[in-house]
Amino acid sequence: MITLARIAVYPFKSLDPVAVDEATVLSSGALEHDRRFALCDETGAFINGKRDARIHGIRGTLDLLSGVVRVKAGDVSQDRLFHIEQDRAALEDWFSDYFGRRVRIVENRVFGLPDDTEYPGPTVIGTATLETVAAWFEGITVDEARLRFRANLEICGVEPFWEDRLVARVGDVVRFSIGAVQFEGMNPCARCVVPSRSSTTGDASATFQRSFVERRRASFPSWAEPERFDHFYRLAVNTRPVPATVPGRIRVGDEVRVLETRPF
């Protein structure tokens, strides 16, 4: 049986994930708490891995129950604790000191703050895919691959790159369910510079993207839709939920079923 193996939400855009046993898919399509907060500079632009590799040097997690944020940077051993509501100004000061410029924390509880605003549903990848990609690169573990590709939902009981089955030819979508919530696979995720960097230091590999593309092309499944891959620096699938099935809860262990291919 194909099942949901892992749920990861990223309360702060570009910071560390929180693994949860269950999550609410909101009416907006977002997972509750996913990319709920983001760091912005004086111009309102996001401070993220695409724009500033220094963000990889921050360990930052939000306790979803208490609202306490734990942060530390570099080799500092002691976490700093801030309450996300009561201490937000002090937390902004901490980030500002780290980046050497004024940082604001912005929040969106309903839609989150994703890069893909057109298809804000959770991103999906297979455990076997992560294992395969990790094996391509010396020194990259499966957990490191998770941190680099930052998918929300991980599926087990499938072959490598199974998630490509959730993408149909142009003009169609694949509808699938996780528990009682239905989704549509929209497109394979185009990747940015972030997967080429260490998730903890930000150190980049100059050959990562080229090597990834060569191996992705060589292992491209015969059943995948080639017209949806204008290039091979793509991994995981963007989704949107079927409105009639959200809000709804998904849980680790839920069965995953491919339902139908239908017109977009």
C-alpha cells in the first residue's frame, strides 16, 4: 500500500522544518503553519536562500504549541528563545544583528508565504526518490536531501520518481487523495540554487546542478510526461487541493491513491 510517510511544515520560510504526525490542509490550499512567517529586508523583499546564503547558518525552529522560537547561528552552542508574539521585536533585532541590516518578520496565517502562489498546495516527493538522489552525491544523506529539497509530504511504498506520475500532459491534471483530502498534481518543481548548498553552512557545489541534471535525465522514467520537463533540474511536484475536500486533515500513515486524470 502507498502511504504518507512524513509531513514537514516550515513555519519560517527558508528556516528549519518541523515534522508533524498530522496537519490541516487549509481552504487556501496551504498546510497550516507552512511558510507562515518570513524574513524581509527594508525593501520588503524576502530574505531567503535564493538571495542570501547566510540564512543557511541559522538554526531556527518554532514550537507550534507554545509559540517559542529557538534560534542560534554559526558555532554558538546556546539557543536563544523568543516568543513569536510577545518577543517579536526582540527576535527581529536578533535577525537584524545577524544579517547586518534591518529585518522584519511578516506573517500570513491563511495563505502562507510560498514561492508558488498559483499552486500553494503542499509539495510531494517519494522517499525512494530522496534515497536515489542522495546516493548520487558523496556526503549527502537522505536527511540532508530532505533539507535541501524541502518538500512537505513524503510518500513511501513507491519506486524512485513515482511522484512524476502525479503530473499529466499539458492541459490535464492527475487527481489523487491522501486520506480524505484530494489534490491535483500541477507541475514538477523547478529547483533553484538552494539544493546545491549545504543546509547548515551554505557552502555551494559548483558541479551540483550539472551532475543532478545528467543523472535526472539518465534516470527519467519511461512513463513520465517528457513535455512537462523543459529541463531536468526539477524534483518533487507542486499541488493544489480539490476545494470540496478542504479544509481537511492528513495524517502520517494515510493511504495515498491515484484517482484519475482529468482536464485542467
